[in-house]
Amino acid sequence: MDLRYTASEESFRIEVRQWLEENVPSESLKSFDTEEGFDQHRAWEKTLASDNWGMVTWPKEYGGRGCNLIQWLIFEEEYYRSGAPLRVNQNGIFLLGPTLMEYGTEDQQARFIGAMASGEEIWAQGWSEPGAGSDMAAIRSKAVREGDDYIINGQKIWSTRAVFADWVFCIFRTDPESTRHHGLSFILVPLDAEGVTVRPIDQLNGLPGFAEIFFDDVRVPAFNRLGEEGEGWAIAMSTAGFERGLMLRSPARFQEATKKLVALYQTKRNDILDLSLEDAVVLCYLDAEAYALSTYATASRLMAGGHIGAESSCNKIFWSELDIKIHETAMRLLGARGELLPESEDFSEDLGVWLDGFLFAQSGPIYAGTNEVQRNIIAERMLGMPRK
Amino acid sequence: MNFLSSEDQIAYRDSVATMLAAEVTAESIRSRWNSPKGVDEKVIQQLNEMGLNAMLVPESCGGLGLSEQDFILLAQECGRAALPEPLVDNVLVANAMLADIACSDLDSAQQCKDLLSEVVTGKVMLACGHWINPFINMADINEWLLLSHGDEVHLVENSAVELLPQRSADPSRRIFTVNWQPSGETRIANGEIGAGLWRRALNRGALGVAAQLIGLSESILHRAVEFTTDREQFGRPVGSNQAVKHLLADCAVSLEFAKPVVARAAYTIGANSSDADYAVSHAKVAASRAAQLSARHGMQVHGAMGYTWECDLHIWMKRCWAIDKTWGDAGFHKNRIHERLLDPSTLMGAEHTFTSITSETFNSQKGAV
């Protein structure tokens, strides 16, 4: 065990910091769930990609830097420190990108990865259906093979970023006789294809952060299928592993949030009547630090050839509950003024930021697999408790 | 940057774990409860033969010169076994404190060095009575005691003190209050030097508790999983019910996020980092939360059996409850964190998790005095 950064890790940090200081937009962008904000964020992805900072862990030939996981953590720390924009293409770069590298053919990688890295093509995720939420194997939407194409019919829902995105990666039932997790295939669909209808769904903050997607005789080439026909479930599970694993929510996000929370606490401290707030602030700080330490420990293990298994479910529960605790504590500190929306006359920027974060935090224990499903996974796969 | 224990550390831990699994069973713990001293001399001797008493003593003083990082892996195993013998406090706190003084240029260094040479071989045993703890566990089996008078450190022979036995909720603990008279003869460090020594002792003691709580919690969780897999109701294992699964999954999550915190705390003490106070307090708070949850949920899923004297579970639960408040309770440790948060010189933010550790002169050797 050696918890010091090496000289090369330190110089990597300086390199990242300098680039971000020169390139991060000085004014914060509009929400990527508005048309204008989406375009601003797409432009930011292009800026990142122009110097190969889009996805530092990717190999150089895909526009990355071949960084190891410790370097990735350093990058993320600097990224959040700099106040750089959120990643509009996270479905693509964190989920589909690694999946393409593992399961895609050379031609598929050449077609999709570059455009993804540059922000030219932004991706949405299409797994859930009205009848297939936590029970994803209940998928009914069909893709029927016809010559070199698939004809797709059905409906997806809760597709994050789908309102303004260019592409969606989905799982469809390609074997009409199949049930459950058999006979599913992983297929990529352009959202401007004929027969695709996207119906935006407004989230708690009133913005269309996700959408329903209807497929009505949509024709896509078989080239768009990732992996073999019928392998969709296994590929989706590996993608879900990336999602819940390390990459989706780096600890820096929560450490920066607790830094702001502590600053807020310091300004309010002398007026606090609720003594339990001191404890709440301390615990938020400790848990954000614990998440960072745990991620460094996991990164060390993975770099030594280890694997991340059901621990990724522990991560998902821990960060999503931490995010709620941080924002609940902030709302308690803000008191009655906390309900103010950003456009209110009496608006001070922080109020709106905390409220926005508070609303978004509510979704954490639900998306990427509900925390109840994660607890089942921990109990059965990590602890070995009986399924039935 | 690397968070992994070395192969040597793992091998040492495994050898101690194997010995403890064979020698320290629930049955043998129960038989200690009816013995006069509450200890198994053979186990003390075996652990000594494995080098534990010498671990944290520098090689220049005849020790093995290992670090807190090495030792907490063993402390976790002591917790897992619910080892009644007070080994963790003796080795991690008392022996290391005596070594700190023996390696200093204090007048008492030679006296401490002489005693240390007998401690590392296991010929005599030494305990530490810190002002933060009202009791010393198993004080009576030690030939010597390190005691606090204000911030002064005194080295006192057992025969020169009056030990008043008290009864603990944990039948494996034999706790004592100590009546004694400080004198110039017994003083081995003045208050100015002693303050640093006691602070370091507290950090080591709290680290030892945190590590033991991890092992205790893992053992409770393991027992709870076994019980709920075997026990059937409504024609199926009670552990197949989601309500039961989720109680234990929450314990697992809590533990996963306490373990790296405890490892970091051990590292900061070994490196003499200025982060040690904070890192140790975090470890104590995190391990304590995991242990309280594991004891609570572990008992719940055992049903009425868990509430009995007959079921072995209480050996582990009561240890959690008892040692959780030693070496500074949650209030003490959270307060140290709170002070850090209010200190304007504290480096906050994601990029600073390892800043102090990286920038300070690394010193794995002693140098407390």
C-alpha cells in the first residue's frame, strides 16, 4: 500500500488542470435538457475531443489517452474542481463506448466510436419498456430480420437524453418464440429513421430529460446489431456493469458537492436551531470521502487484474443515497427559502443549484437499476443468500 | 498510488487467521467466562510465538519493525474470532508507546528499552491506561501498566497499584479501574512530551477498535447469512425473503465503505501524517456505524434465537457494543471531524484526498517523541 501519488501522476494532474483552466467555458451552460443547452454541451464534447480529453481511459486509436484508472480518477477530480459542464453523451461514452470496444466488429467500431467521442453523435439508452422496468427480461419490442435489415416495432420508455439525441442503443426481441432473457439482440437505431416517434417526458424539474420512443416498422441494417443475434442480454448486462461500476458516478462529483455543502453550513451555522444538522454535515463529508477511498481501492484491485462483481451494486446504493443526503441537508440548511425556483425574482444562484440537485438526486435510487434490485443482487451474489 | 496489501501482509494475516479459527471457538470463549482470569494462556503464547508482541517495535529495539498497516489485518482477524485476550490494545497501543519512548532521547529511554526487550519476547505483558477510557481490560494479567497523570506518562508495576474489578455486559471482558499514586520514580515522560504520546496512543487505540469492529461485523454477517439460509418458515428459507435480504445487504454496503477508510487510517499513522487524527476518527465512525448496523440487523434476522444467551451471536454483538465506545466515542471522533470542517486551513475538495499524505515527508519509522 502506498497512498502517495507518483511524480508522473502529479504531472498528469497538472496537465489536466492547465488544459481545463484554458478551455472550460467561463459562463455555465444552459441545461442539456433544452435545445440550446444541448447544442452548447455538444460543442463542449467536441472541444474535449479536440485534445483527446473526451474519454481518457480509451485507447489512443479511439481518441483517448490510454489512461489507467488512477489517472481517470485524477482527471475526474480536476474536471469537477474546474466546474466543467456535465457530460451530455454519458450514455455513449460511459456505457456504449466500452461495450462497442468489447463486442463491436472493427467496422462497427470505426463507424461509431469516433463520432461518439467527438460529440457528433449523442446517444440515448433504450432498454426499459412500459411492461419491462426492473424486470428488464420482460421486453416485448420486436426486431424481425428481413434480408440484410431488421424491421422494428414496439415502444421504449425512460430513454434519457432521447429528446435531442441522434442515436439510441436498444435491446429488442429478435426471436419471436423466445421468452425472458433468451432471443434478445442489442441493436443501434438512428432516431431520425422513418417510423421513429420520440415523445418527450418532462421530469420533476419540468424539463424533458427523458422520452418515450415509438417504433413503427423502422428499418435498420443488420450491421447495427452488436454481437450475435440472441446475445443481447449478456451484452446489456456487461453494459449495466459499466454503469453501476466505477465510471458513471465518480467520487469527485460528491466531494465537490460536500465542499459546497460545508461552505453553506459555515455561512448558516450561527443561525441553526436544528442541532442534528451538524451531524448530518459531518456524515455527508465522511461518506463522500469514503466513496473516494473505496473507488481508489477498487481501481487498485482492477489494475492488479481483479474484477468488479456485485460490489458495483454496493457502489450504486452508496452514491445514490449519499447524493440524497447531501441535498436534503442543503435544503434543511436553506430552510423556507429553499423552495425558490431559479427564475424567481429573489433568486440567488445557489438556491436554484441546490434545488435542482435535490430534485435530480431523487432519481438516483431508481435509475440504473433500483436500489431494491441492487440489494437483491448483493444478498444473493455477494452474500450467497438463497434466491427462493 | 496503490491501495492493495502486499502478499507478505496477506500471508501473515492468513496464518494468524488459521490459528485463531482453530484455537478460539465459541465453546472455548464460553469456557473462559468461567475461568478466574478469562484468558487462555496457550493462545497468548501462540500469538507471541507468531511474533505479534514484536510487530510494532523497531528492529533496533529487537522488534520486527512492521507497521500499523500490517497489524490492522491481524486486528480484523482478532475481531472476527471475538478473541477475548486483550492483544490488540497491548500490541498496537502499549508496546508501540513504550517503543516510542525507548527510541527517543528521553532520560527514561534506557529503562523503557530494557523493559521492551522483555515485552517483545512475551516474557512480560504491558497494558495502557489512557485517560479517555474509564477501564483497562484484563489489567490484572499484565506485569506493567502505562498510566496517565494529566498528560504525564507513568510506568507502574502491577504490584504497586490497586485494581478494582468491574463487570462488563460482555462476559469476555474483565475490566478494572485502577487506584495508584504517581511519583517522580514512575514518571517516564512529562506532560509536554506526554501529550503527543497520548494523542498517538489514542489514534492507535481507536484504529485497533475500528479494525476489530470490521472483523466482528463480518463475522456477524456471516452467521446471519448461515442462519437465514438454514432456518425455514412457510416452507422456504427465511433468507429468501427480500425484507431479510435487504437488512443484510445494508450491512454489506456499510462494511464495504468502512474497510478502505480503516486501511487509510492505518497508513496515515504509519506515515506520521498530519491527517492521522482525522483519518482515524473517520475510521472509528465508519466502522462503528457498520458494526452497530450489523449487530442490530444480525440479531433481527436471527429472530428470538438471537435474543438468547445460548445462541453464540451475543459473543460478537456484545463485543461490538462494548468496544465501540472505547478509545473515544462517536461524539469525540465526530467532533474532531467537525473541527476540521471549520478550520479554514483544511484543504477541501476532490483533488485533496491524498494531498497531505503525498506532500509530507514520508516517515514510516517512529519519531513521535
